[in-house]
Amino acid sequence: MATPGHHTLSVLVENRPGVLSRVCGLFSRRGFNIESLAVGPTERVDRSVITIRVDCTRHSVEQVVKQLDKLIDVIDVLEVEPDSAIERELLLIKVKAEAEHRLEIMRMAEVFNARVVDAGATTLLLECVEHPDRLAALEELLSPYEIVEAVRTGRVGNDPCLNCERGCTTETEYPRVTGATKPQTDVHFRNGALRRLTSSEREESAWQRSITSPMEISEHSKASASSFWATARRATHMH
């Protein structure tokens, strides 16, 4: 069940130190409230996916996406649609379980596909991987037995439609040097909507990627400046 005003974003980023700190710093500066956050590597060792559950009751999701898209380490930002996505979260919950209630708690856990991972004299530790809404329901049912401790990892999601769009991105690497331009993709968030880049935008992106180092950027700037001043001098002589 989708919560009004809450959105799940899948952020594809470069797998390098400091990226998660910059993403979280952006949310802190802009006042965006993170409900849950999970991060891990993808099938490529140089990329990671950050799954963020964000409260957008005070800000639009488009505003959040635009701010994320400005970060140089962010490759792609897509919203996980709750109707089509498969979302899961891990819950570890320790419950007081006296002898007379132990069997009852274990049967209840089976309904939610949970399993007992540890047992003490008066407690049971359950592990459950399910949709976040079902985890909340399990916690509610176990609350009368007294929950000693509960830890959740934060949700992760996989949307077949999202993977199709993300699979259309251009597989071009950009130089990891200071001054390198951010890579552009054929499918990207622009003006709050997911759309395919135009041919002119792709040509501009290709030109940006052709600049491979700060030195070349500097040389290009010098050439542009020289051309400008030469044109200005000719115009002065003509007058």
C-alpha cells in the first residue's frame, strides 16, 4: 500500500568514496526528510545503487530528483513505482517468548515467512524478508508479546519498467579527473519528467565527453578567447 506523499527513488551512482556523504548532505541542506536509505553495489563493481524512501509532503518529488541530478557522481535517478515494483526489506526482531507463548509466536512468524534465527531462555529472535507493509503488520501482531528490539535495513526495490529504461542508457565512461563533465544518457529526467534526449542534446553530450582532461578544457577556453578577441579587433579596425 503506497503512503501518500512518500516516494522511493533509485539513484545510480559512481562507486567511489564520499558519494553517499554528498547525497545525504544534499538532503540535509535542502530539508528533505529521508524515511529509509539502503545502498549496495550493482552487477558492475564501479557502480552502486542508493535506494531512498523520501517524504515529499513538503517538497515535490520532481524537486528532489532535480537536486540529485545536479551531483556529478549521480548517473541516473528514477522513481520506483509502487504498483509495478517488487520491494523488500529485512527485519530482525527480538520478542519476549515465555514457554506458553513460544509455539504461538512461531506459528505467527510462519504466516509472514519469518524464521527463528536465535532462541534464548525467554526470547526469540526472528528474521523476516518481506514487503515493508507486511513487516509493519508483523511488528503490530507481535507487540502484545513485548518487542525487546527491532532493526530494519531499509527497503530496496526492483522495477521491471525501471530496469528497461535504465538499460537504454548510453554505456560511455567519462574521465575521472577534475573538470570532467557529467555523462549524459539517452533516457533521463529532464524538467521533472522522464524522456529521451534529443539529437542535438546527444551531440552536445558527445562533445562534452570528447574533452578528456582539464588541460584540454583549458586549451579549448584559450582558443575560444583568442578567436573572440581577434574578431573584436577586426571589428574595431573596420570602424
